[in-house]
Amino acid sequence: MIARASVTLLASLLLAVPAMAQQVRVKDIASIGGMAEAGFSGFGMVVGLAGTGDSRPAPGGAFPSGRNTAMVMVTARLAPGLRAGSRVDVTVSATGDARSLAGGTLVPTALEGGDRRVYAVAEGPVAAAGSWAGGASASVTRGSPTTGTIPGGATIERDLPPALGAEGEVRFLLRRPDFTTARRLAEAINSALGRKLARPLDNAAVAVAVPPDYPDGAVGLIATAENAVLTPDRASRNVVIDSRTGAVVAGLDIPLAPLAISHGDLTIRVRETPQVSQPAPFSSGGKTVVVPRSSVEIDEADHSVTIPPGGTVGDLLNALSKAGMSALDRIAVLQAVRAAGGFDAELVSR
């Protein structure tokens, strides 16, 4: 497999010109201060497992012993403004030596906040993120079978009132701080409101005063302001990764910059060489890598991987996949490339 061989992957790519920023709504690039989601958690029990649960009974013997049950940590993200009766998704993770949560059901579990008060109760069938199968001497694991989700599995038991209009103002927080964008954000909000109520505080926050006579108060002001449009100084790009399932979602227009990284036995170089008159052959570990102008090819029997000129993150991911790298290795490479400044986008972990 190429990913395990001592192969040097040489990519000669021209740094693509970033796409021109387009007009976006305020709500697409900024959030409201005091409205961020908060984490809630609790310990519970998953029952009904087919012999893949914990090998030891729960402390105190409150639940039946054997491998048909598993102790779990249950977590959820709740946003201010949710009212009693609303439902949200939850994540369930094994805390013991359970092999898989597939097919199990979470018993009612209280979810507490940082103040130790119960805000929601979670229960329901667990959808595991992987699978496990095995016998006396061998087993096979795919994904992360000890972690799962329950869509809409938590019911809100206590209202989470929003903290809007505190001290007579609301704040819009840029997801990607930038002084120029902050000033444009304030100007767009003022234009939409017809009054000069917004002012940038720094590169990340814009404060908007809430007049006492404004219709519907802070709620009405936000509803008007968040639909204002502006042109950010740079386009917002995200690369979403899920370490549990190995899924990566990236835009096809995110350009790569010149860099070099090494991951295990695989070396990746992205560099600018706009003038190359002859293909340059390289040999490593008995395999030949031929680098023609502004592209890269790995020749191994009939296997070939090519990154075209002006390569993007999508091209890199496709090349790594064809080179035989696992999903988790591709995520690790992507994180390393981002940390080295290889592309301009935010990594969002799920």
C-alpha cells in the first residue's frame, strides 16, 4: 500500500487566487452574544445489548450485570431560548469496557448544567457510529461502535431564557474576526436599522444599542439586523471533519499554498514551480515518482494519482484516498496542513 511505503509525493502547484468575496447576510457570518450553546451531561445506562456491553456490573448493583448493559456518558448542546418540551440530539459514549452500543436503548438519564440543575432528560434507541463483531479468538471493528447518537433524544425540562438586551445593547460576534469586516458589519446594520446604533468594539464584536422605543425590543432589532447584507473582507470557508466516522466535507474551491509535511512514511510537498522544462524523475524505496509541469503522478504498476495545476483541498483529499490512506490518517494530514498555513479555511470538528 502506497501510504505505508517510503514514497515521496511531490506536488508542483500554482497558488490559486482566492475567490472574490460575495455578499452575505449578517446571520451567516456572525452570532449573537449570550446566545451560544452550552454543554449538558449526565451518566446513564444503555440496555438491550447483544453481549457487547460492560463485563462488570454497575456500582451498587443498581443495574443488571453481564454484557447486555453498559455505563455511558450522555452529552447534549442546548441553546438559550429553548423552552420546556423542545427536543435536541444527544451523544452517548461508553465509559467502561463495552465493545459496542449498537442495538441498545438508553434508559432515562438526567442532563445537568454547570450549576448542577437538571435541564433535560435523555432516552431512546442508540444509533452507533460503527460496528463490532467477533468470536473467541478474533474480532472486527468498524468506525467507533462505543459512541452513538439519539436524534431528538433529549426533552427539555427547564426553560433556557435568552440573555438579550442586557445593559441596553446586543452584540454581534464575528465567527472569523477581522477589523475590516467588523466595520462593514456595523455599517450594514446601521443601514438596515435606519439609525446609527451599531459600532465595532474590536475585530470580533459589534455592539448595537437597543432603543427603548424599538418595536419588539431586542428581538425585533436582531431580526432586522441579521438579514442585512455585506461583503466580508474575505470569504468564509469551512472544512468539517468527523473523527468518529472519518467523514470530511470541504469546498472544492479552497486553494492549497506551498508547504511540505510528513505523516508516517508519506511525505507531501506542495510548491510553486511555474517554470519546469523537463519532467524530473525521483526514486524512493524502489518506486518511481515522476513530476511533470504543475502536476504530480505516483506510478506503481497501473495505479496513478494526479493533482492538477491550482490544486485544492478537495484534490489533496482525493489523492490521499487513492494513495490508500485511512480516513483518520487523512484527517490528521488535513489538520497538519491547516496548522502549517496550507489553506485558508476553518476546521470544524463534529
